[in-house]
Amino acid sequence: MNVVLVCVLWASAFLFQEPARPTTEQPAEAPAAVQKAENGEPPAAAAVQSPLPRSSFDPIKPRPERTAEERAKFVEELRAAYAKPSSEWPAPTVDPGVEWKEVGLLPKPEHPADNPHSKEKENLGKTLFFDPRLSGSGQLACASCHDPDLGWADGRVSSFGHARVPLARNAPSIRNTAYQPTLFWDGRAASLEEQAVQVLMNPSEMRADPADVTTVLGEQPEYRTQFKSAFGDEAVTIDRVAKALACFERSITSGRSRFDRFAAGKPETFTDSELVGLDLFRRDARCLNCHSGPAFTDGKFHNVGLSYYGRKLEDLGRYQQTKAAADVGAFRTPSLRDITATRPLMHNGLFELPGVLNMYNAGMPTLRPKADQLDDPLFPKKSPLLRPLGLNRQDLGDLQAFLETMEEPRQRVWSPDLPGLHKSRLSPAVLK
Ligand code: HEC
Ligand code: HEC
């Protein structure tokens, strides 16, 4: 074997097995197990190897790859089909009863009647977003965990909260939250305003005392002026802090990705692989059943098999809010825009994109009850919208190529000047 070939094999092994988290339960290896099963080994092998607890995958044999000639012909058909307006694109594969919307350009975000947009409020919200004085410790800003340099997330499996306590879930990006009907992975906040208050007060997160925060901010003349221009008078209240933060968050949206250029009527933007990937996403890979509409989410809750029910990493998701058995292990469908910038993925941050695609291809894990769980009314049920797909390697590469087109171009977002604390960039003299 020559050196080049060895390198390629070595690199491709890592592409499909990126480790996500050093834990005793090693759940991040699941995709590797699926990868094996998908390559034709019997499902039992996947079940044995799967570190996902008492779960198994039931992959089906991958369909044959297209020859170069077949692919060229198929691409030609797709080019013609997708050059048309999206209302004339091939019908997507969605199950009966599923409400879906076509993917495409995001509309302008809507601001609620009780918190209308103004540039002054948005700017105040940006300053507050970067200000650590919003936290009880004076150390944590919203931007600590929603960092613009990291796709407005934090690049971690799960975040560190107050006093560096590890939190249970992966920090989502705040980009495009304007389009989510509920906030948090389990939808426990009904608006961005409500969400901001919850995170400020949460003792594990920012642990703020509202009286302290408003006093500290109100002591700064520059803040008082900013509150006046945003709200009409100088009063600094938690309600106004939340409104300004929410107003700012609604201004962080996607719209400059290659996908957006494609959707804006430039089909030539996509390579063949990306175009085939879009078609797979809408049809054979069945993704549009849940990731639909311009933000690539139906805003609903689904169990995709990652509840870790009865295990150390158990997360009951939406059930914690509704107490409905059907919601055990259900999480709100995340947007798929810019996910390449916000890895690792999923509510627990345990997965990388190739692993996620392998798991979907195998129908996602199915939990198997232990003997004493057979009559457990809360035993989680996976969404019936998920099923083994039988996609081959060519398909998976195309699907990934398409998802990558949603990456937003990187933009330098400078931290704003924080009143009374510091100017946005320390001068070399200060750094000495
Ligand atoms: C210590 C890290 C940390 C800090 C600080 C933090 N967040 Fe978060 N944020 C998270 C995590 C983790 C979640 C997901 C929690 C969950 O879903 O249960 C989250 C969720 C969110 C969401 C919901 C996103 C969605 O898709 O539903 C918004 C919006 C948000 N945070 C905004 C803020 C704002 C505004 C602040 C400052 C007031 C803030 N965050 C401070 C870690 C943090
Ligand atoms: C049954 C609804 C459903 C279907 C069908 C579905 N998804 Fe998901 N998807 C979800 C939910 C819910 C989550 C979050 C689950 C969690 O964290 O436990 C998710 C998470 C993801 C994530 C991680 C995003 C992030 O920010 O962490 C990716 C990537 C993804 N899905 C891609 C796909 C692709 C590609 C397809 C088609 C092959 C697909 N999904 C089909 C509901 C679905």
C-alpha cells in the first residue's frame, strides 16, 4: 500500500468517526457503529457495538450508487427541475398529515407589537448581550456562550454556567431564533423576551439578582442615555433589559449563504453534488418531514431516539414541560442553517455531522426496553417519521454537501464598548 493511500484511509476513518465527548459511556461512537452496519454487517453487530444504551439500529442495504453516466443524466434532470420557481419543484416526500413548507429565503423577522424594533433598542441590546455585569458573578455575558466567532454558539459539547458548572445541554446559536415559535431545546420559553429573563435568573446560568443588575447598569450615565433613547426615559428595568436583548437577537439572521443565493434565483450557484443533496433532502432522505420552511424547522417537537432514557445522560426533553408521555425524549426541531459553524450537534452536543447523517440513514436508534420497563408508560417512542433510508455513500456525501451550503460567510462582530467598563479594543499600552 503506498503512503498516499494509507493517508486517505486514515483521514476517511476520522471523517466518519469524529470523537465528540470523552465520557465513560462513549455515546459519540454510535455513528461509527452505524457506519459498520450500513456497510452491510447485520444490525445485531450494530446493536452490540452501539454505546447508545439498549438501543439498536435497523439499517437497510444501501441502494446501488449511480454510474457516472446515470449521475450526469440525473443531474441534468434536476438542473431543469430546480431552475423553475420553487412552487414547481418536484413534490417532496412527506408523510400524510405532515404540515410542511418549502425551503427558501427567510422573510424579514417580525417584531412583536409590545416590543417594536428601533435601531437604538437593537444597539442597546447588543451592548447588554456582551456585558458580563448582567450575571451574578460579573463574569458571564450572553456572548460567553453565544459567541459571534463561533456561530453565536460556544463550540462546546455543553456549556459551562455560573462557577463553571457544566450545563446539561448544548448551547444553540441565537441566529434565526426570531423564527422559532418557542425557545430552548424543550420549548420552555414562549418568546425571546421570556427566554432572556429565564437565563438571567437561572442559578446555574447567569444567577443574576435583578435589583443588583439594574442598579449596576443604572449607575452608568451612558447606559441611562441608551435606555432613554430606546424606551423614552432613563429607567433601567429587567423587563427593558430583556426587551432590548430580544430586539438585538431578532436582528441576527441568515441570508447570505450559498443556499440563499441559489434560492434567490441563481441555480447555477450549486455544484452537482449540492443540487443532488437538496433533492435528497426534500425527497429520498425525508428530512423535509421535520426540517421544513425557510428556517429548516417545523418548530415542533419530535423524539429522534436520543433520550438516553434510564441512563446517566437521560434527558426527557419536552416531557419536562408538558408531562405528556408522548413528549418523553422529544426536542424542538433545530434549524439547519449554519450548522457547520455551530458543531457539535444535537441537544446533548454529542454528534458531528457525518455521524448524524449515518444515524438518520439507519433510521436513528430505537431504544429496547429492559424486562422491568415493558409496562413503563413513559418508555420513549421514536417518531414514526423516521425510518431507515438505504442511502449509499455517494448520497450521504451529496446530502452533507447540500447542508454545508447553508453556512453563513464569517463576519467580524466587534464587542461593543461597555459603558464604564472598557472600550471595545484595549490599546497596546493597556495590554503591555
Ligand atoms: C452559560 C452559558 C450560557 C449563557 C451565559 C447564556 N446562554 Fe443562552 N443558552 C445556553 C444553553 C445551554 C441553551 C440551551 C438550554 C436548553 O435548551 O435547555 C441556551 C439557549 C438560548 C436560547 C434559545 C435558542 C433556541 O434555539 O431555542 C436563546 C435565545 C439564548 N440562549 C439567549 C441567551 C441570552 C440572551 C443570554 C444572556 C442573557 C444567554 N443566552 C446566556 C447557554 C448560555
Ligand atoms: C422526525 C423529525 C425529523 C426528521 C425526519 C429529521 N430530523 Fe433532524 N432533527 C430533528 C430533531 C427533533 C432534532 C434535535 C434532536 C435532539 O437534539 O435530540 C434534529 C437534529 C438534527 C441535526 C442537528 C442540528 C443541531 O443544530 O444540533 C441535524 C444536522 C439534522 N437534524 C439533520 C437532519 C437531516 C439531514 C434529516 C434527513 C435525513 C433529518 N434531520 C430528518 C427532527 C427531525
